[in-house]
Amino acid sequence: MSLVPPATPTVARPTPAPARRAGLRATSLVLTLALAGSLAACSDAGNAAAPAPPATVPSAPAATDPTGSAAVGSLALGTKAPYAPFAEASSYQAVPEGFTPVLVEHVGRHGSRLLSSKKYDDLLAQLWDIADEADGLTALGRELGPDIDAITAVHEQIGYGSLSGRGATEHVEIAQRTHARLQPLFAAAAQTGQPVTITTSGVDRAVESGQSFVDGLLAAQPDLAAVVADTVVDADLLYFHDTDAAYLAYEDGDERLEEALDAIEEDDEISAVAAHVVAALFTPEFVDRIEAGEIDLVDRGKGETHLESVTDVAAYLYELYVIAPGMSAELDVDLSPYLSAADATVLASLSDAEDFYEKGPGFAGEDVTYRMADVLLDSFLTAVEGVRTGATTQAADFRFAHAEEIIPFAALLELPGSTEQVAEGTRFDYTTNPWRGAEVAPMSANIQWDVFRDDAGEVLVRMLYNERETAFAFDCTPVAEGSFFYTDTELTRCLAGARNG
């Protein structure tokens, strides 16, 4: 939807004079040792039971009534929330008698990462420098500059868009829980030579996530190394938001989308929170300069993003706030002094609304935001159907993509939280819609179908969504009331409309 201005030459940010850094708060960079320790711990776990996850994430409270609890804190991170499984393996229903696992179909989002590009940190750094020169910083505002510098330093050392240490660990642990759940499948694969396929979007953080996942599998069962196939890149399957013509037209120029996003940014509650956040950092005189339109900054990364309003300042600070927890292996930084849980929850509604309209359920009667995910559904179903016919010879398909694929796939499958659209002219709002980025597509979000077969050749499928057993939607009928198991033929029937559009 963005109109890209001419590229702005990259200019290095001047090193602040020592006097401007007097009394700055210390930050801690913890790099390879933290990651190595995490990976070692995962390796030692082997086939141990999955660790207990945090309490089930509840629906978010009304944006006007945040509680400041741990649950709200997670929800306030939106799609940048670090991953934890949504259920314990011990809670899963028993596999029907006589059935053994023969296949797992999986798609996962890349793990926790750094900022995707030099943008939000750079714009805030530019603004901070201007305010510092103009004596426009409050006491709290003076503390923000060093934290921005620390975040930028990690990015410059590791690389924008890179998988973080925490992100790598997320996938190691998902792989080990998958192995623990389906041990007979992997034992048989190693014995018979059935391949385990790895497919990615080709983007570095997705490739790195796939490798971390493989690391987890091999830590649990080293002899799988002989059957893990070379990684394959398939952008049409796992980066379809960048290849689907109808979606690109919607994203770049749909008037309904532009109007909806503009209305959200101008919402009174968001404007009030933005004003509150910015007033704590900058003097009234400097805030007046921003509100008067005197300041218009462009990032020195891609040169595509501007900072020109109070809402921009708060929204970009929120982007640093939500990325920081996923960087915990590299940097110990606390941004909560600048953004309370209440403020973050309101700003999360802005971020969630953008994702909802751009790649989630979207407008009532419209499927352009998620129809493109049918290629992924077809890939899953074709593999499942091939178990009965013998066409499927692999033991597992592990795919690694992005939020732009997980969110549409969840909407296409009508997974919990992704079932309600909004009428054109009606605002997405937490009080009336259950869609929450932290529940739908946190970092390392995943959808897995476990496939089982008995000696008679009958095939059953169970779906896990972020490792929680989840019923298939539409009119799909399980093998028994309340069961999470479905026959393969039933899924072919009930998902035909979603599969073919």
C-alpha cells in the first residue's frame, strides 16, 4: 500500500560526543554463550517430555481496560511475541488403538528475530539527536537514546532481519517436542530410509529456522541425519504474499484498506496514548514542533519510511518494545519505562488491526487476504491423501515461512481467532473481534498435522495449532464426538471448498 519515495542515501549516524553519553545506563550483550547454553540444554533433553508451557493465553481484554498482567504483556507484543507452546503434550487425546504415526505435515513461522531492517531504530535515533541538540528531552527521554544505540549495535553486529538466539532455541525445542510426540515415526524413518523434507521461503531467517529445527531433531535422534533431505526453497509455496497478483493489487491500492488503516491511526484512543507516551520523552516545546509538522525524517536504511507525527513516534517506539523480548539472548534491555503495559496494549491494537486487514480475515465477503494460502493447504492434503494411495513416501514435511503465510493459512482454515471478518466501514476492535496477533501468529507459530495409519490401511489425522490440539472447522466431522481425530477422506471432503476456492 505504500508509495515509495526516492531512495535516500545511507548516512552514518555521527557518534555522539562523550558529554551526551554521561550517566547513560549500562546494557549487556550476551551472545554465543547464551545460545550455546540453550542449545546444549535442548540436546540434553533428548526424548524427555515437553516442558510445561505457560498458562493458556486468554483473549485480550478490552484495549481500554488492560490489566498489566503477564498475559496482557504477551498479547501486547502482537505477532512479535516470543513462542511458547499453547498446550502440554500430556493433555493430548490418546491415539486410537491400532494406529501408529506415519507422517507429519508442518509449517512454521521463523523464530524470534531482530528488526527486519534499519528503520524504526534509526528514525527514533535521528529524532533523539535532534531533540538532544534542541534541549528537547525530558529526564526519561535522555535514557532512551542509549537504549536505542544498544539495540542498533546488536543489529549492526548480527544483521537486520536475522534469527535471534531465542528464535533458534524456539525451533530446536519445537523439533524435540515433535520428536517426543512421534518417536515411532522417526524410528521407522531412520530404519527404512524414508526422507524428512525441509522446505523454506529462502529468506535467511526462515532458512536458519529450518536448520535449527533439524538441529533439534538430530539432537534427539542422531541417525536421522541420513534421511534429512537437502533444504529446498519454494517461494510460491512459502512466500506467496510476494507472488500472488490479486493480493499484491489489494495490498498496494485497495481503497477500503487505505481508509480502514487511516481511520485506525486517527482513532482518539490511539492518539491519546501516543500523546501520553511522547510527552513523557520530549518537552512540550519539542512536541509542538512534531505536531506542527516541522519534523519529517526518513529512515537511512531503505529510505521508505517516514517519521512525521506523534503517532509515528509512539508506533515506532512500540516496534522496539515488541522486538526486545525476542532478542533476550543478545541484549538485556528494558523498554517498559517508556511504554506501560496499558499503552502497549492500545498500540498493539493498531499493529494487530494492520495485520488483520492486510493478511488476516479482513473484510466481510472478501477472501483476497487468505485465498492465496490454498497452495499450502493443497500441499498438506496431497501428502495426507498419498498415505492411503502409497504416493507419499516421505516421513515428514517441515516448512518454514513467515507471518504473511501463517496468518492467511489460519484464516483459510478458520482456525480459532481467525473466523470473524468485519464489514466495510466497521473498525476492527479488540472489544468486538477475537483476532489477536500473539495468538494467531507469534514468532515460531506452527500448524502441524499428525497422520496415523492402522494395519487395515485406514488413515487418521490430528491437527495441532501452536502445539494445541485443534478441531478442523467447516463441517468436518471427527471419528467420534469431541475427538480431534479425522479420517483422511473426511478432510478431503470437508476442506474441498477451502482447497479449491
